Amino acid sequence: MIVAALALGAHAAPLRMAVLVGSNQGRGAEADLLYAERDAERMAEVLTELGGFDAEDVVLLRSPGAERVTDVLEEMGRRASWARSQGDEAMLLVYYSGHADAGALHLGTTDLPLPAFKRAVERVDADVRLMLVDACQSGELTRLKGASQVEPFTIHAEDRIDSEGLVIITASSPGEDAQESDRLEGGVFTHHLLAGLVGAADSSGDGAVTLTEAFRYGYEGTLRSTSSAPVVQHPSYAFDLRGSDDLVLTRLDGAQRAARLTFADGGTWVLLPRDARAEILEVTVPPGGSVAVAPGEWTVRRREPEALLEGRVDLERGGSATVSRAELDPVPYGTTVRRGLDEGRHAALALSAGLGVVGPTLPELPSSPELVVGGRMDLEPVSLLLRVHGGHVRHVNEALTLDQDRAGVDLGAVKWMDVGRFAPGVGVQVGADLVRQRYQTAGTAPDHVGAVGRIGPWLGAELLASGRTSLSLGGGVDVALYRELDGGFTAQPVPHGSLQGVVYVR
């Protein structure tokens, strides 16, 4: 996958062949993979779009047996030999994504031993052969005889096939597991390598991605993505080349059907397509970095310490656009957690304060204003609310004056439905109030202190103001149960509502 696009300058175009193998199914008790076959498909798309591979020279194998893989490699060997007999150069790229162990690739119910796999590739009479393996313990390939492991990023770039021999790149080092990511919807190393090939790895800014640039980008991205995983994944690189020239893998200006997106600001960006057939893309680029993507509407996100920024861009086929952080809107902490947008953040804490109004506990009392303070914990399924509130109301008639002080606490669970900067919510709350009533009258009326229990539905809406703040309006009608002076109990509907400012603290 890595050499996808060789540009040859004044040299005749070489025969560029690729065998791409994806197998979700392992053997025995191995759990099926989710993205191996799709990763092979994505590799084919990048090779034909940006790598200069003709579609008829790219063989995509989904869940093949071991014999099928070796048969296809033999056919590639015959084609390469014919091309070289005509004086043409030839190259072969072999990509595998699936199950493996330290000894063999697991192709369904069959095994392809790693030494046999490597020999089958080496028998192809091509000027350069590249093997890219995204599988558990695939780093053992770099320890096989004939491939010398070296420090990465030491090859110098040149625009032709003057080097001959074998290059092996594996997604993990010996003994390590290669990992898939639901967030990235693919193998971790393959995702970052593909992101590099579509332009993110172009550190020189010349519109061409070399082998050195692509591996460096894939290596660093894999370390970053797996740094919080139980096992950090270290891609491995080995080669047995004669000559000193690096290979140009892809060219952004070679895309005839793709669009080009440029980032005015450096950093990590996430691109999510509206078209389900396109792929999520996470890239880390310097200011002015570009990537080639499918045309259509994309959601663009950028992670920053204070918030996640989000916007949209619509790209035409063959067109280009530039996006900057200034054009994006902040997505507050709570929304980020509720929508599951950040793997590293699973809860958001906020404080709130504002004014409210509560209906009468007794029919003859008026509604009363109250002060409301509280806190909130946003989780992906629901948000948990805590409110402490209190107020005073006076009622005067011909017989008496009644002063009522009320203090209460509420607990609630709310499901927010984020729609842009607006978030309606629905939930339920329970609460309890301590009520003190004092009477002034010509007769005798002792003070009364009692407790009121409440439960009821809750409806609300929030307007997102910034990465850390929002304005929240909510309320409902509780069923309040309180004890009468004569010892009986009475249920009373009590409407309530409040307007609060919300500030996220974590």
C-alpha cells in the first residue's frame, strides 16, 4: 500500500501491480474483524486515485484462502517477467489486513506461513517489491532472513525506481497486537498511513508523498492513537534495497476525481463525510497542509483544549477549498461527551445558577420567585442534574398574613438531543422541599414547618453560547405530596421553571 504512486520523471512508466488482501475472518476462536476487508478496499481506492495504478493492475481479494493468494502472486510474477523482458520496469505492492500470529497469516480456515508469504513475494521478478502487513505480530516479518531492520526515515527521496529489492512495513513490532478503532473505522496503522498518502504526510509541501514521509506519518499517528491503549503499537520497517533512492508514493495533483481541502491552521483535524460510502479521516497537518478527499459535504472538526470546533464544507469534484479554525463553531464539553465525539472524555462537569419560579404549594398562595444553583454531569447516555433552590412568598387577606419560606433540592436525569447550537431535552426529576409557614392574625396561628416530596417530568432546552457556556431553560409540573395540619396527606400539581447560565468546569 505504501508505494502506491511512483512518478518516474523522464523514465518510461513502469508496470505497477498491487495485490490487496483483506480478511475479516480468522480461524478457530478468533473474533471476526470489522474493518480488514474495507481497509483493503480503501487501499485500492488510494492506489488508483493518487498512486497512478491502473485498475486492471490492482487485484483486490476479500477473504481468500492461502492458495488463492499464492496463485495471484504467481500470476503477478509472470506479468512482471514479461514486462522486464520488454525492457520495462516493474513494481509490486502487496497489502494484507487480517488475523495473524508470529508464524502465519490466518486466511479463514487456511494458514499462509510468513516465510512462504515472503518467498512468494520475492519470487516476483519486479524491480521493487513492497509488503505492507496490518496484522497482529506481523513485525516478525522484519526479523526474517533477508530483511534488515533499520531506523525509520533514513531513505532519501527521488522520483524514479532506481532502487531494487524488497521493502517490508508492518503495523506492529514483533509480539505486539495490531489494533482496530471504531472511532477511525479501520485498522489504526492503516488509517494513519492512508491519511498520510492522501496528503497529510507531505511535510515538504511539494504535493508528493514519499515512502519516508508516509511511514513517518503512519508511525507517529499510530503511537498517538494507541498511547492510552493497554498496549502501545509500534509499526516496524525493514528493507533490502540496492540503490539509494526513495519512492514517491502518491501525488495530490494526480487526483482526477477527488477534491482538495487545505487547512489554514496546523493541528489535528477530523473529517466526517455525509456520504456513508466515504471514510472518516483524521489528519495532523502543518499550516497550509492539504489532503485529497472525495467530493461532497464534509463535517470538519478540530480538537482544542477549550472545546471541539465544528463546521461544514461542501467540495465539488475536482475542486478545492480552504478551512480555518475561525470559520468553525465551538462544541461545548457537554455536547462533545453526549455525542461521543472524544474518546478521551467520558464525562463533563458544569455549574449553573439562575432565577426560577415555582407554583403554589397551596391553591390560595401565589407563585413565587426563587434562586436556583446547581451542578450537572453530562454522560453519553444521559445528563444528571442537581438543583438547590429557595424563595419566599407572602400572602395577605382580610384574616391573616402568611409568609412562606421554601428551600428544596432536586435530582434529575435528562436526555439531550443536540441539534447544532440548540439542544432540547426531556427527562424526569424527583425532589424534596422544606417549607416554613408563619402567620400574622388576630387569633392564634402557630408557625408550621413541613416537608414536601415531589416527582414529575422535566422539559428543557439549551442554547450553546461557547465552548464552556450555555443558557438553559427548563421546567415541568411536579406532583407534590404534603401533609395537612390535620394529619392527612394531599397531592398538589406544582408547576416550576427556571432560566440558568451553565459553565463547564471540566
